[in-house]
Amino acid sequence: MTLAQELITVGMIVLGTVATRFLPFLLVSRKKPTPKYIQYLGVVLPAAAMGLLVIYSYKDVNLLGGSHGLPELIATLVVVGLHLWKRQMLLSIAGGTVLYMLLLQFVF
Amino acid sequence: MSPKHHRAQALQAAFPYTIPILTGFVFLGIAYGYYMTAEGFHALYPIMISLTVYAGSMEFVTVGLLKEAFDPLRVLMLTLMINARHLFYGVAMLDKYRAVGRKKFFLIYGMADETFSVNCAAEIPPGVDKGWFMLWVTVLDYCYWQVGTMVGAALGSVVRINTEGLSFVLTALFVVLFLEQWRKEKTHHSALLGLGATLACLLIFGNQNFIIPAMLVILAGLTLLRKPLAKEGESL
């Protein structure tokens, strides 16, 4: 690719990303009231989107090979357990992550 | 309270929520900057791409796209598909980002997965300016990613540290925020639908093609559940 072609390619990636982020806000008019259906989605979607995001973050786990997702499972259980027990966000996250690193580097 | 005090107070409330993202973004940003320079690109490439694109997974894909034949339309379609999940975030944040004035542009421009998850699920303490809280989360996350990219690009191939597994910090963040969201709900239909539909689509379609089908199943499910959910009061 020439420099111009590289700039256009990156420009397309910026355009595509910005489009997916701005589109909902551009489609909903400021003057007219938001349609009831969209209002409903606005209320129920956050929970579903968080669920999607959780699964998305495990997408590269290989259940059939390697360690069969065992380190991910153990570390996740620890994160959930710590959070239900102490409800200290940083403790839950740090505990699970440090354990995961130890599991990956020394056990599996 | 003076505007300055408002801003400082919001920063104080926002910063702790971004600490996991600080760790995750600096680490992943370094990985990205390091990877792209190791693939033979000048350090300015990852730095400029992080500043403009600002979408982690897409930036890793960019490295490959710049090595292929020139095909801007395919690149645009691919970007729309990989980033389609942002559409959901936008709909979810329509209300929260409504009355924030001029901050709105950057809140939307900088709406990365992690930033969305915090701004969506965080319990903003009473008395703290919500607009400034969300803007600080967005600005801090953006800066973390830029710092990471720059460090990675500059280090090139000099450093060897065993950071294997550190990226789990972002997974742990999502799990914790999911639990926080869960606590706020009266019913859990939507959360369970999000988990179940996405997991099913991941298993059926594989990790390259599952996002769009998952979004469609979630939309269909929520549409079907509209009447029962509205009745139970989850919709208001």
C-alpha cells in the first residue's frame, strides 16, 4: 500500500467505528419524543449488553484443547466469590487476575 | 459549589472505577504498540491509530488490514461488523448521555467497551455531577490507552517481562460490573438473555462470527419479552 492508501484504509476504520458509536444518538431526534420501543430497549438493553460483553471477553478460550478453559473458570469463580463476599471491586478484580496469572504461568 | 469543585469531586469519585482499566489498558496498549512495531510499522502508526480509531480489538485487526491489498469498502464493512456491539451501548446510553451538554461528543466518541461498562453500571454517589463523572471515566480511559500504545511503540523489542495472563484484568472487570448491574435489577431476564444468547451463538458460530447473530437473538428475545417485562415493571 502507498501512504495515501494506508491513510484511506485507516480513515475507513475510523469512519466505521465512529458510525457505530454515534448512530443511535443521531437517529433519535431531540425534538420528537423517543419511540416507546426504543425507550423500552434503552431500559432493558444495558443488562443484556453487559451479558454479551462478559461472554465476549471469553471468546478466545479454547474448551476443546489446551487447558480446556479451566484457569478461566477457576479465576472467574474466585472473582465472583470475592465479590459476593466482600463487594470490593478492586479486591475482586485483583484477586482473580493475580490467581489467573499464577495458574497460567506455573500450573497450566 | 464552584464548577472547579464539581469537576474535582467527580474526578475523585470516577478515578477508583478506572483503576482496573488503567491496568488493563496500559498493558493491552503496550501489547498493541509493541505488536505493530514488531510487525515492521513505524512507531507513529500505532500511536496515530490509537489516537483516532480508539477501539482496541479493531486496532489489532488494523495491523493485518494494512498488509493486505487495498480494499476500503471491505475494510469499512469489516469495521462495522466488529464494532456493531457499540450500537447496543448507544441505545443503552441514550438517556444517560442526553443532558450533558457539550460533553456529549467526547462521551460518545470515547465509548470503548470498558468505558461503557463503567458509565452504565457504576453507582455514582449522590451529589456528584453525573456528566463530569462519566466524562472523567471516558477521558481517563482514553489517556490510559494512549500512554500504553506510546510506551509499547517506543519499547519495541527491548523488554521481556512475563505478563502472561494479565489481560484477564478486563474479563474480571466485566464480571464484577455484571454482578453490580445484577444487584440493581428487579428481574434478570435481560441479563440472562444477554449471557445465554451470546454463549449459544459463540458455540454455534465460532469466535469470529458470533456477535451479529447474538445481537439479533437478543433483540428478538427482548422484543418478544416486551409485554411480560413491561408488566413486571422492569421497563420503567
